[in-house]
Amino acid sequence: MITKNQAAFQLKGSIFTLTVLQLLSDDLNSLAKQLSELIQKNPGFFQHIPLMVDLQKVHTLEQLDFVKLNEILRKEGFIPVAICGGSESQQKKAALANWAILNRSTKIKDEHGSEVKSLDPPVENFAVVITQPVRSGQQIYAQNKDLIVLASVSPGAELIADGHIHVYGPLRGRALAGVKGNKQARIFCRTLEAELVSIAGHYWVNEEAKKTALTKGTQIYLEDEHLHIVAL
């Protein structure tokens, strides 16, 4: 029981990984159809995952129905959290539909309060090094660093880094590099059998992995908004 003067809560700043869905059109019926097909190929994979919707590519489209968008995403098991980008009008409509509004970039202002430029989140020049196998259910996050794993990564394990990810054993779990938006981040591994890989919110899921499993040195990088998976 809480006494009269005892605090009942504490607010803290923190960092969590969000899956990003980037809209390419305002055709929500097509979105619903394609999402349903994705979920059928990967049953249970996206259940209860927090989701941010990126409006960068549709910022000129004013007919977006954020209530319907929320319903479509929840029907497929996602938990819609926020939008980022978009026009002022879109952001107002989203707020009225109970969406949070996030700003992806880091703003720098001069002494007069004017915005000077926007930077990608910084990544420090050192790494978190893991020498033991990463087992199912484990999650390792290298904040503002690269992540180096000298052993295997089991199915159901998750590697997260703001910088690059290097795996010197089989990669069978999930690997998410550049999670704060660093599009220059890469993933390197000796054996690629991943359930999912991601760079700066761009995903490559296990159905594709089954067709593309590589048993030699592999690198994954982002170019022209698409992930490229090539042998070293």
C-alpha cells in the first residue's frame, strides 16, 4: 500500500527498438491485402510488435485515414504507436486519431534558435564484444556502438546495434543494425541463416532467408532504400 507521501510512479527517458512501416501510397485496401499476405507467410512473427508508421514518402497525400490505418494494423496483430514525418496537416489528423508524433532526426540550432542542420545519430568508435553463444530468448543491445559476436546466435535470439553487427558464428536469430537510423550500418556474418535482418528499419524476413541462406562470409547493407545481401 502506498503511503500519503510515497511516489506512485517515476518517468524515465529510454530507448526502445520500433519496427517501422513506411507507407508508399494512401491505398489502405492494398496495404491491408499485402499485410495479410505477409502475416500468412510469417504466422505469429509480428504479433504484438510496436510499430511506427513513416510518412516520408506520402507527405503530400492529405487523404490518409489514420483511424482506418490503426484498425488495419491492429487486425494483423501490430501495436501502432506513432507516426514520423508527414505534413503538418497529416500530423494533426494523426494526433486527433490518438497517434503519437515522433521526429526521427536530431536537430541542431544556433544561438537564435534557428535550425542549422540535421544529423544522423552518432555512433561511437568502439564495440560491445560477446564471446559466448547468444541463446534463444536473449537480447543484446549495443547502444551507440558496433556489436561483435564471436560465437553462434541461436533462433529466437536478437542482436541490436546502433552501429554495425559482426557475427563470427552462425547467425540464426534476428540482427538489427543502425536502429537509430544509421543507413551506413552493415551486418557481417560467416553463415547467414537468420530469421530476420534489418538496417535502419528496412527488413528482410525469414521466408526470403530460406531461399537465400548463405554458408560463407556475407555482408548486408542498405542502398537505394533496399537491403543487399552479398558474399564477401
